[in-house]
Amino acid sequence: MQPIDSFATDGTTFVNPLGLIFTLVMCILLVVLPRKYALLPIIILVCYMTMGMRIVVGGFNFTMLRIVLPFGWLRLMLRGEMKRLNFNVIDKIFLAWVFVSIVAATLLWQSLEAFRGELGFAYNVLGFYFMFRFLIDDVDDVVRALRMFAVVIVPLAGAMILEKITGRNSFAIFGGVPVLTMVRDGTLRCQGPFAHPILAGTFAATLFAMFIGLYLRGEKRLYAVTAIIASSIIIITSASSGPILTAVLGVGALALWPWRASMRLLRWGMLLGVIGLQIVMKAPVWFLLARVDIVQGSTGYHRAYLIDRAIANFSDWWLVGTKSTWGWADKDAHLFDVTNAYIANGANGGFLGMVLFIAIIALCFKAVGRTVRLGEKTDSKANLIIFWALGASLFSHAATFLSVTYFDQNFVNWYLLLAMISSVAGSSLLMSRPAFFAKLYEEPAVEAAAGSQAGVAPAGRADDRLFISRLQAQPKLALGDVSKQRS
């Protein structure tokens, strides 16, 4: 049987016996492995199973990742690992985003088929995100997951090299990917088990900064070195500009570690820089994307034009999304191909859906920043580096979303990162802004008394000191009470 389109909606079941056995083994391992290795079967399935193999039941399309998901929840129930989650604002906004997406699509299409599709979306998103939230408790769990990724992607890199040499994709037997490797401008663009070469490269590129963070952490560096080499191979063999730029941006974000206390100034500088470019450029600033062409044949202009037309047609999609983006321009522009995750969220969930998606990313950045700043006094540098690497990976995802939407197994990688940040850093968001600054700049009793006698105010910006001065007449806030005083 020939491989079929992994995203076709013809209600066709496609099962390869070898792939089915492989999936069932991963399902069993997910239930029986010790907790510290529970993520391993999912990581393996993401790296070595296409989205083309599926079983259609009652109109619902069960890919192998959807089949493995209930086994993960069965494990949580059987082993008593469904601890009570301390919900933070990331979790709440995440739930709101899913709810708005479902409601918007249902109102837009007003059909059972559309509602069923949204249920599948919720099944994927909520199922994986909250399963990861239960399985990840602390930074040790994050480091362990990164080491598992480091081991698992090495054979994947070998498969990509083989595809580059032979021009044939070994994963085609599972469906959803072509037998013959894609060629553009005479260059083979390898994709392995992923739905497109860009997505194959993006998978490795968004992990790249975390692997470097794993190396900088200083323990068992062999994992990190092999992972850095393997991910570089995957990025290069995908022959796409986007993943190369994504990896560079992730490393650049990681390199900002020495300036971690000045990120607000950097953010304002970036915003003012964009405004300045908008003023001096003849074309809108988003047309800078059209100039990105690291690998010959990139389609940066399409991505820039998509943003331009989305803004021009705001009235078409702002309420509950739109049924088709093709009508935003001449059909020869091919705007049906929404290669921008932010616009895709707007097209599927309206302006509110887009805002909530952006809010999730912004809150994750805030959580990482707060956790690193507060951890300067109490946590090890090794752990802080991992926190910062999570933020760098988040930045690489946020940047690549300008030119890519995840329509294959990359979504698992994305929700795993969000769950990691929510689990290890989300508690910092329970503090109000004044409480955060009070905690950040509080001094030991002896030093504080000495500073008071000398008439010296605590270090920090003027507005930080103002927050603290307003709190001096109040009892010291306890961490357990700050959620009641959220601003």
C-alpha cells in the first residue's frame, strides 16, 4: 500500500503492522516504566513515528500519538501520580485559549464535523499538556527529559543522513511522508518522520538551545555534546532557512544570560527599534521576512505578504475567525497556506484566540524571568542555567511561529515545553508585582539594619524601590498569601 496523506480527511484507516507493533510496545512501556523514564516512550514515538499511520473510528482520526495518550493517563491513575495541581495563571489562560478556540470554530462553521474536529484538537492539547504537568515536578525531571531527547535523536540524525545520501525516506512505510525526498533548487530537503522538511529542522532547532544549556550545566556533558551534533545534522539536512535562523535565535537568547537582570530594558529597546524601522522603511516592517534567505529558494515574501493581508482583512476574521484565508488576496498568492502560527490562531479562533495564544507565551517568559531572578539567592547556578535555557527555547518557538505552524508531531514538543515551564516556574506568577520586588530585594536582617543606619536604600531601579517603600508599613508578605494580592 502506498503512503497516504497524513492530513487527508477521507476517513481512511492506514496501519502498517510494524508501526502498530512499535506503537503498542511504546504504550506498554508508558505504563510500566519507572516514573523518571515515563516520558521516554512518548519522545521515541515523536521521533520515529509519522502522523500518517492512523485508525479512523466513528469519524475520529486516531494517529499513533492519540492512541498512546490514554495509556499515559491510565498510568497516572494506576500509579497514583495524579497529584493535585497547583493551578497557575499559565494553566488558566491555556484552558481559556482551548475553550475560545472550540467555541469560535463551532460558531463559525455551525456543523457537527467542525465540532468533532475541535474535540480532536482539545484531546491533543489538553491531554498531552496536563499529562506532562503531572509527570514533571522539578528541574531534575526537566534535565532527565532533555537527556532522553539527547539519546533518542542520535539515530534520527543517522536516518536523516541516510535520506540525504539515498534520496529516499525510510519512514515512508508508516505513511504520511513521501518515499522520494523533496528537492528544491537541486538540493535534497530531508524530512524523516515529520510532515515537512521545515518541521523536521524546526524540531531540532527548538531543542538546540536546551542542549547547549544542558552542556553549560556541567554534568554528564557527553549527552549534550552528542545531542548538539545530532540536532545540527537534522537542521542542516532539512535544507531550510527557518530552522537555521531558529537555532541561531535560540542560542542568541541563551547568550543573554549575563544581562538577565536587564531584560526589561532590552525588550523596550527591541520595541523602539521595530518602531524606528517602521518609520524609516518604505515597506511595512514585517517585509523584513522577505529578505531572509539563508538557504536558496526560501519563501520569505509569502510569509511577509500573509501578515500584510491578515492586517488588511482584520474585519474578516477578528470575531470568530474565517472559513478561508484564500480570499485575502489573489488566489495566485496561495494564502490558503497559513505559515504563521499567530495568524492561524486568529483565523481559527478570532482575535481573542490570537491574544490568548500570545498571552500564554508572554506569561511563560515572565515565569522564567521571575524564577531566574528569585533563584539567584537560593538556587544553584546549574539549575538557573536550565531555567534560562527553557526561556531560550521558548524564544526560538515564538520566533519560528512567524513562519511555521505545527501540523505534525511538533505540537507534542511545544506542549511539553509549556508544561515544563509551568511546572518549574509557574509558581512565581502567584506573586503580585509588589510582592515579587519585595522578595527580590529583601535583605538579611543584619544587612538591612546596617543599611538603614547608613541611610542606604536597597539596590534596584527607582520604581522597584518605590514598590518596596510602599510595603514597608505593611507586614511582610508570605509566599502562601501572595495569590490573594495579585495585581
